[in-house]
Amino acid sequence: MQRWRNPNIVSFSQALPEFVSGKRTPRDFLERCLEMIAARDRTIMAFVTLNTAAARKAADAATKRYRAGRPLSTVDGCPVAIKDIIATADLPTQMNCPAFKGWQSGQDAACVAALRSGGAVIIGKTVTTEFAIGYSGPTTNPFDTERTPGGSSSGSAAAVGAGMVPVALGTQTQASILRPASYCGAVGFKPTIGTLHTAGIHPLSATCDHLGMLAGTLDDAWRVASHISLAIGSPGNPFLTGAGAEPPLPRMPRKLIRLYTRGWTEIDSGTADAFDETIAALQFAGIPIASRDNDPGVARLEAALDAGVDGAIAIVAYEMKWPYEDYIARFGSVIGKRIHGLIDQARKLSPDDYAELLENRRRVRHLVHETMGGADGMVTLAASGPAITGLEYTGSRTFLIYGSWLGLPAFSLPLLQVNGLPLGVQLLGAPGNDGALCATANWFMNNLN
């Protein structure tokens, strides 16, 4: 069984003990990141803007705090890249849209404010597809520049996969964290909908937009997500379950559910074989695997997922009416064709249509809770295969859209290798069970990697 190994990965959590001991400093760590950016970003093009001077100043301040034995938080000195639909006070937020070239919000998004307050080092803004749903940017895959890095968190995933930063913020409305994480050999983490504060992130869909992490290690993904949650909360939502400096301890799952949804019609034999070997390894470890072949409840859930998931994009389109109708009215063809098409779709939906879509989603969420009783996760692929050739199309969303539609916590774990390229295993959990799902993900990373 070929497992993915990324020699580029840089980890803040692994470096942290050296900051505490004085063997290394946050400034040393930042300089290593900047050297990698200088060496690789001309071809990978992960970053839109950098703020090197401010990053060095922040890293120097963190260095002084560690020397004094008084770090601000568990992320003090951690370099973080920010997807360019997330507002930053000191850098433009341009959404990969010419209409917003040079635009600045004047304030940080809630998540960025939380990171800065904890001493994290904001290193720059990463490429996104247009408004995180439209045409692609210039970013290439760090393992083959002829291939897509995935989208819409293209630059965040490529920067992590190339070893430029230990962690980057991304967003997901359909597939935008987990698919690029899979393509770029990174850990992707999408918490339960609403767990992380999304104020200051350019909206697409109020009930599907997720803030999440792309990181070289599970430890860094969990550390940064936990800090954002505990530092600023998310109005009306619980804190990240199990939040803390370290991820929940690895826990062997009692049972897993293997999902055969419609994405399995898109894969090739090499991808199928790699995943089947993973399932065999789980079974060899003594973990029961439920599937549609041996559990009628799982078969019912899969049927409901596939019957309802097409409503996901309709919900997104309906919730995009503001502000995108206004953008189209003001900027016309400057706004990409896909966004025009989604707004056209939204105009054909009545309030009753939208209400029916929401009610069906509620029913399927309830079915997820019922079916997952006694299981510690649902396991499937994080993409239809390795990164595809070409940059215009960022790859199929089919495997990922279920979790975004339902607001489930999910991980993409960089475990598989197909044709020399990374491919993620996707773990999904019931809403609010992020900590338990992370314990399962930690077991995967320790026992299958």
C-alpha cells in the first residue's frame, strides 16, 4: 500500500518546544517560510500579496515574549496565510475579481483578529477562485505545475503543500477546503457549520459557508481552529468541541460507515484500489465497516444523500442573491459567467422552493444522526482522484458537497498516493462532534500513515 509522504511539510506545533527552550525562535521559523516562498512561489503563485515587513515585526515580538517566558497564546509566533476573501486591515481583500482590485476593508475579519490577538504572524493573502465560486486564479499544484491545486482555497492549499507556511485559512461552501487539501497533500479541516466565526469573510451562502484550516499536520490544523474558536467564539453557536492546544488523543473507531455516493462513478481503477486497500487495513485492525451492502440503514442514508444533494447548489444560489445581484448590476460582465448563471438560477426559485430545500436538508441531517449511532465517522474519498491536468477547472466537487450541504464536520487526510500524487481520505461526522471526529482522524494519521 503506497502512502503519501510530503517532504516539504513544515509544522509549527513540532517547532514550538524549541521556541520555549530558546533553541529556535519564531523569527527563525518565519525566515524559513519566507525562504521557501522566495524559492517556489514564482512558479506556484500561491500568494496574491505578502506583508513581509509586518510579518517580521510580529515574529520579532513573539520571539521576545518566548524569551521572557510569556507567549500570548498557543499560536503565538505561528505564520498563517489568509485566503483572499477574508478581510485583513493591512492588506487588500480582492476576491480574485477585477471590480475589487486594491479594495481594503479597513479592519480584520473576526478570525484574523483572533489570530493577531494571540500573536500569530499574518504572512500574506492567498489566491482564491473568484468570490470562492467563480473562475480560477493562476495558482499551480505544488507537485505538478501542469495540474490544478483545486479550489476555491487554491493558494492556501498550495502554500501549505509546498511548505511555504504551516497553516492557512480557507473557506468551503461546496468543496473548497477538502478538495484542494487532497490535491496538495495537506490536512483539510472543515468544522461543523457555524463553529468558527465568519464575520468579515465575503459571503456566498449563509447556511453553507464554512471557515476552516489547511495545514501540514493535524496538530497545526486543530491548534489554529481551537484558538480562533476559544478566542472569539461564534455568535449563537457552541465552541469547537474538544478545543485545545493539542488535538484529542487518537482513538480507534468503534465502527465506521463507508459511503458509496455518486462520486464513485467518477473514479479510475488506481483510485479505487488505493481506497479499497485503506478499507482493508481498517478491517484488518478490527474496525467494523458498515456499508450499503451490509446495513439497510446506510443504504437508506445514501439514497437520501444522492436524492437531495442537487438541492445544495440551489440553496447556495438562492442565498447569493445579495450581494451578487448588486455586483452584476454595477459591474456587468466584469463579474464571471458562473456567478451570472447562479443568480439566474436563484431568480427562478420561489420562497416556497427555498423553504422546501431547507426542510429536505433538515430531514437528511436527522437521518445522518440516526444512521451514525454507534459509528465514529463516515469514510470516503476527498476527491475523485489526484489533481487533474489544467488550471481552468479545479476538479469535481461530488465527494465533498454532501458535507457542506449538511454542515457536517469533515477532514481530508493526506494518506493515499496514486500515480505519485497525493489523494485525501475524507472523514465526516455528525454535526457538533468535531472533537470525537478529530480523535478518529488522529488515529488514522497515526495508524495508516
